[in-house]
Amino acid sequence: MRRKKLKKQQIYCGQDFRDWEGYRILQVQSDDLDRNVRIKLANDEGHIVKLFLDDLCFDGETMSYTEWQGAPHSETIKKNRHGA
């Protein structure tokens, strides 16, 4: 069965990302300058989403992240996986 590729959708707010909670990152691709990033996500049912991050996102101010270690985040993941 062939998958149907849908047109690109715009991302406007956090809800657009919440729809993909529980998805896994399968692949990260970028151009020669390591910009214009494409991230492929998939859920357990095989639904795939591709995120397209324009190089304008990578200015050192627009996006940021934090990393977590230890129990607080680990417990949240366990609860979400087990439906508690």
C-alpha cells in the first residue's frame, strides 16, 4: 500500500506539537551547512510526521532546549507510557 503524502502544514502554536506527543525521532537530515533541518517522527501505529525547520530558526535566540536527568522526568515518561 502506498502512503499518501499530504501538503505541508504551518505550525502556529504549542498545540501543533502536542499532537505528536509520544512520537519518536526516526531521522534528522539537513543541508551541507547543517541548516534547513528535516526531522522525521513516527508513532507506534506507523503514522509519520516530517518537521521542516528553516535556517532562520537557528539564530541562537529563537529556539532553545534543556536536558533532564534523574527521576522527575523519568517518572513522567513512565506514567505516560503506562496510562497512570
